[in-house]
Amino acid sequence: MKRTTIELADGRELVYFDERDDAVRDQPDRRELPPPPPASQLRYDPLADEWVAVAVHRQTRTFLPPADQCPLCPSTADRLSEIPAPDYDVAVFENRFPSLSQRVADEPAEITPFTPVRPGRGRCEVVCFTDDHNASFASLPPRRVRTVLDALADRTTALGELPGVEQVFCFENRGVEIGVTLHHPHGQIYAYPFVTPRTRALLGAARRQRGAHRRRQPLRRRARRRAGRRRPGWSRRTSTGRAYVPAAARWPFEVHVAPHRPVPDIPALSDAERDAFGPLYLDVLRRFDGLFDMPMPYIAAWHQAPVRIDRELGHLHLQLFSIRRAKDKLKYLAGSESGMGVFINDIAPERAAELLRAV
């Protein structure tokens, strides 16, 4: 894989990841762009012990443009995009409308004596999986999935070294039902200046389980083995990893993909583990699309260990889930889920596993 870094017209970084060593990526960005916005503001909620990002500039971000105006397609002689090259394999660049940024202007003013504030220091990047606007992740060949995984490993390492970054989160949103603002197949990476609430909950559970059983074994790995033992056929295995439906799935259709070997993050995966991920994950994605014979809206979320703390507790896994519960029905996060954080699943995980196996 060849890695090439260039600077866009407004100073943002773009990195090409090419599968050919002879790829030339010296095309300049010929657009005239305003400077990137300053970092957002983080406000602390002492009642929930959580940080909230206020990024007002994101109100003006690009929203579902037609294909001939897609900013993630390669540039042409008639139309300039975020990607100056006429073609590419995988490209990663700083988001033009970031929730978090290293471009800190001034320290934010106090809101109330009870609401600490600080700059939204971090970074947000866009990961373009292919230059084919009409493709999807499920249509990628295994070799391209490997290139994407190597790019995510590269960016996880680079972003984890930025000042103040505590956690790196790689993810893909797919489908207007999920809330995507660009149709081109792409993912994103957020580098947070704190450990996220979800990760803190997972780490806390792992820490309690480790203390209760007096051994350093993560809760998720043990739950995965129990699920496979009690529900034969719930999972698909390779020599290096497994895809499975969790017994306490929150979403109508939810699958987790994890290596057998406990590792903290994507960079820690071996070559064999990275190679095996593609065929396994593509099989799951194609089953999702085959459930209702239509493109499945989903979120694919990589859970990685924090950058500096509890790395022995936070074991890497990919959580894939959809809000579609039937061909013509979506799962909305209503009162219980949004107000109290208590999920109510309309489909038993056993039934979801049966439907996925039948595709």
C-alpha cells in the first residue's frame, strides 16, 4: 500500500491510500476556500457527567447533493471536489465541517458557574472507501476492505498522538434513515478529547467482572462464548475471528465482529486478522441487504480502547446495527430509549439470527 499526503487549499490534510505503488497523487487543490472553522465548544453537564459539543458551523454543511455535485467523487476538469485526484482507492481527509478540531482560537467564555466549558480540541476525518459513487461497502472486494482497514489503523495511530486526544472512534453511517448527508460510500473518524460515555460504561462493566472473577478476562469475550455455547449457529467463525448476534441485542438487527485474540485497537490486528476480516464482514453486510431485498440502513461502530488508560480492558470489536425492524418499519428511539437509555427490542435476537442465517 502506498501512502501519500497532500494539503488542501484551506490547509486541511488529505491522505491517499493506494493499492498500486506507481500511483501518482500530485494533483493540487485548485479551489478557493475560506479558512476552516475554529474548534467547537465543549460544555460539561455535571448531572450526567458528560461533555456536549456545540458546533454551530455544522448547520451549513453539505446536505444530500445530487451525484454530479458530490464532494467525495474525484475531481474533473469541470468540477472540483474534496479529492483533487481524477481517481483514488481510499482517501482520508480532515472534515470541512468538524465537530472537533485542533484549530483552537480562544478559550471559550464561561456559560454558568456550574457549566465548565473548554475548546472542542480533537479531530474529525472523512474516509472515502472508493471513488465509485454508486458503490457500497458491501460491494467492495476483500482487497479493498483490507486497504480500508489499513487506513483506519494508520489514522487511529496518528490521531491518538495528537495533543489532548483520549479516544479514537471509527464508524460508518449508511442510509438516509440513519441521517447521512452524503450518499457517496464513506465513513468517519472522531478523535475525542475525553473517553466517551459508552466506552466508560463498557470499561466499568469489564472492571467489575474482572474483580468478581479474579482474572483479567473481559466481559464481552465471556458473553460471546456463552452466546455461542447456548445458541448453536448464532455465529460465523474464521480462524481469527467471529461474527455473532449478542444475546442482549439492543437493535432489531445487530451483529458484533471481533477477533478471537483480545487486542485493544485496529492497529494491533495482525496481517492474518486484517485479511480475514474482509470476507467475514462482507458476508454479514450482504446478509443485512438481503433481509428485505433492499439496501439496509446501518451504523458500523468500531469500539477501541482509550488511547492512554484501561487499554487492557477495552477490547476491539465492531458493532453493526440497523434501525430497520421490517421492510416498511423503522425502530425509533422514543421515550424509554431516548429519555432513560433503556432499550426495548422489537425482535428477539434469536429470531434475528435465524433471519440472517436464512439469507
